Amino acid sequence: MNHEDIENRYHKIFDDIKNVDSAGNEHWSAREFSKVLDYSEYRHFVPVVERAKKSLQKQRE
């Protein structure tokens, strides 16, 4: 599998779990995202989300 094949595969996966609200904004469910990233249980993914939130908060300061 070459780089382009891998990229296309993952784009499709993320498109498959994408949600779009009535205003056309795209968003993803953390619970579904954790499955795509092969976390065995959602609770193992929660700390990753929390670290990402903290990182974003620091960038805004």
C-alpha cells in the first residue's frame, strides 16, 4: 500500500464518522473517533482528549 492509498483510506474513515450540523459545520464524536484510533475502551481515550483541551487552552493564553 503506497502513501496515497493509505491517505485515501483514512480520509474515507474520517468522512464515514463525520457529523454535519444544520449550519454545515463538520464535527466528530470523540467516542467514534476513539474506535477509529483503536482504543479498546473509550475511557482510555478520555485522558487524550483532556490533554488536547489543555493544550488548546494554553495556546489561547
